[in-house]
Amino acid sequence: MKSHLFIQYVCVLCTSLLLGFMCSCTNNFEAESYERYSRNALQSRAVSSDEYLEECEEGTEIVLGEQLQNPYEITNMRNAYALITRKGLFTGAANIPSAPTVNMYYYRVLPASSEELDIIVENEDIYYTTVPYDYQIDEWCGDYYMDPDCPDSLTWLYAVVPANYGFPEVGEVEVLADLYIPEEVENVPEGKIDGVGLLEYVAYKLTGNLSEWENEDIIYYESILSNSSSSNIVAQSQKAKGRWLAKSYPTGTISVHNTTTGNYDGIDGVQIIINNLVKICSCVLDENGQYTSVTPFRTKVWYTIRFYNTQTKTSILPKVPLYGSALYFFGRHSKTGYNAQIEYSSKVWRHATINNTLVKNMAFNEEYGIQNPEYLRIWVLPGDDEWSGSTPMLHWSNGLYGSYSSLLLFPFELATLSPITPDMLIFANVNETGLTTGILSKTLYHELAHASHYLQVGDEYWDRYISHIIWNLGYGDSKNSSMYAGYCGIGEMWATYVGYFYHAKDTGEQDLGSIEIPDERCRKWYKPCSMVEVGNKIYDSDVTIGNMYQALEPDIHDLETLKDNLYKLGVPFDIIDEVFTPENEWD
């Protein structure tokens, strides 16, 4: 880690009352050819009624407007149902809803501590957001919303839950509305009135929310409301030919530009939130970035990506991480679906690229029997003229370390809000640094190798590793630069090899049995190329990178014990003797 990067760490993390000094890996990988992409940050194709959102600077706060009346609030739904019943409009209709009773709650909860927050959000079936659902949004392009009545770093979390949901026993809980969200009873034959659709329409009309509906739908439903005779209603329904009587299940594809291949890769495993007010569907993008809502909609809907990967259970945090995963608002679009391509210049290009690398890393680890780090929190921050990473594992270790590091970390341990105690930090900019998909992925493979190493060795080992980094403001210049230098040496040897090996496996740029890394990296005092050489020589044997991982036990923090363990796990002695020559001994 270079001194200017260390200063950057201190400035950013002290501002957040968090972290301080930590293990860092600056990844100045060899230059890759790349293009400057001058396309729009987001190219979108939606079916109709698109309201595109301009991107704004990272760290911009969402601005709320006026509070809206909620059409799904039980009183409003009962009023709408009563009006329709009085007019006799359910007669002869299909998909007739039951009389409104409370079946959902719109509520909010304010956690008092990081521990309470973890308890609240541990139910992955419930989608929480810091942005209330029943307000007009004046500025959607922001990254976060902080309730102005919450002076501390914790803020209200909003969610819509089933009526039988057991509210958290922690935090301050407030039910904001009793809801009735009508269930779909049956499909609607052509020429029949959609009872649920009519109920929703009338509720939206009574609450002043008709702007959420397409003009042609408004014309159709108004014609029904103004003609109470069954013959006129049937005639109007037949004229409509059932086109907007049928409910729509939004479907589409969200992808990210891969600057290495030139392709657009699906954003695999993240959540897409589709909603109109408190009617919500949380879907997961498949490996091709495709989704189909399981909840039908009849109005325009809002589309939001939440960078929480459901496969790796990893949150990719925004610049201002008040609650958790970064959100990206695509705006309000057609009820039939929405497609988007995230371009290189988008502020969430890094998040999407990191997400896809996480999924690949998980698959590679499973192939080789290496532990997969789950429930990671990765904080993505602007860099300077380089890209770099750090894996302090503060969330996993609860942000508390012992020994030397605790003396320096103590002021930052006072802030214990879990979502902003990251396990990993990635510093990177797009456009100006030459950052590409390949470079960012390689950086992440390196850092994820550290996370797997942590799972193998535990907190005490990691504390000593970080202590060495703190006292040397980086890796140090020799094995004698601190009493814990060996912990750093072993960790960096391992992560360097895995970073290049997995990158080669991902891209095919190098043969997996002939991995090469730049000479300047090999000249580090801990000689990372020796681990790479061992990996190259055993590649065609029965010994795998997974066996090398098993050699990284908690008591392995010098070359001699590493060599002994490699031999015990199947690496032939002649290979060990050939690789660890005097030139490859630690300086």
C-alpha cells in the first residue's frame, strides 16, 4: 500500500468514524488495452411511458416531495369496493376480489444499534428500504435517503409485510398503514370486466393517483364507471378486446457492459424491485440478467436494482452506506417490462461488475473446495489515479480487534453500525484510470482470496496481519519489518496467486499451468511468485489450488511451516525444493 493511498483511507474512513488503518492491497496490474466509452451511462429500452432518470454524482441524497394518499390503505380500498358494489359493476365481471380485509402492513422500524439492525434484516424474504413508499420523490437520482429526524447514523427502515408477520422484537416499530392488496382470483376472459383491476383503479382515483395509470386504461375504466347498464359495460369490454384488461407481469433484462469482451453480461443474482407505492415485487435476475415479476401490475411501475447478491449473500455498498446494499433507480416505466444496459460510464458499472465477479469466484471456489465467504459487505469508493482493495473483514469480526491494532482502531470502533463496517473496500474510478472489467475482476479475485484465507485462519491471525500493515503503512520492506510480517507474507503470496489464477480461468488470457505475473510484483520481499510457481508445477497433477488452500492453517505464518504443510498435503518435495531456492527466500 502506497502512502498516498493510506492517507486516502484515513480521510475517507475517519469521516465515517470507522475503520482507520487496515490491511490493503494495491493492485497495479499490467496495463490492459481499453477503450474510452462515450455512450450514455444508461441505455434503456422500455415498452412505453418511460421516465428516464439522469445520473447524478455519487453520494447525492434522494429528495422527498409531498406525502401521497395510499390507495391500498384499508379504508380507501373499502370505499372503492363500496362504490363499485353500489353501482353493481361486479355483476358479470371476472376475477372479483373479496371484500377488503387487512392482509398486509406497511410499517417502519428504527434500530437502536448495529446488533438490532442485523436482527431486523436477517429475514431475506422482507425487502427493507430507507426511502418511504408513500411520498412523491422529487430527486430520484440520489444514492441514499436519511430521515432528517434521525440525527444519528441509524435511520428508519420501511417494509411491506404480510398481516401474519411477526414484527421484530427490537427497535422502535410503527405501523404506518393497514393494507388490502387484492389477490388475483382468476384470469379474465376477453370481454369480461377485471374485478381486481376495477377495484384498484377506483382506489387510485379516490386517492388522487391517476397519474400512475396509462391514458388508455383511464379512458376504459371511466367508460365503465359512467355506464352502469350491463349491456353498455359488455359492449365497452368487447371494444377494448381485453388488451388492458389482462394483468401484466413485468419482464425484461438488465445487463452490464463487459469492456474486456465487448459483450453485455447479465447482472447475475441481484435483486430487482418492482413497485407502485406499496404494491411490491422483489425478483432475482438470472445468469442472463432476465427477470419476470411474480406479482401482476396494472399501473406504471418503478424499477430499482438492489446490489445484494442472493447467491453469495453479499451486499455491495454505496458511497454513503446508511443501511446496506447500493440502490439504482431506473425510473417509472411500463407495466409490461423494462430492459436496461449499464454502460461503462455509469456510477454503478463497478457495482455490477463486482457482482458478476462474485458469482464466478463462488463457482471457482466450489470447484476447488475453497471456503466461500458469504454475507460480505463490500464498500465501493472513488479512487485516485489507481485501483486498490482492502479486506479488513470488520463486519465478520464485529469490527473489534485485539493486540496492537486495537490501539489504533479504538476510536473507529465507536461507530458500530453494521452496514458501514465493511469486510472489503474497493477504490476505483471509471473513465480516468484505465479501469476495465478485467482489471476490476482481477482486483476482486485477489481480495476475495483474502476473505477465504480469513475463514481458514480466524480473527487472531487477521488481527496480526492487520497490525503489520498498520505499523508499516503497507507491506513493509522485509520479513523483519514487524513481529507479524510473516502473517502478511503468507496472505499476500496466496492472494496474488489466486487473483491471477482465477482471472486466467475467467478470461482465458493465460494457460492455468503457466501463470505469469509482472516482475515488479515478484520482487516484493515476500516473493509472491514462489506460490505461483508451485501452482504452475502442480497444475497437471492430482494436487490442486484447493490443497494449497488447506495448507493455510492458523499456525502457518512463515516459509518453513508453509513448505512443510504443502508437502504434507501432496506437493512433491522436489517441487518445493526447486521453487524455494535462496533467491525465493523472504528478504
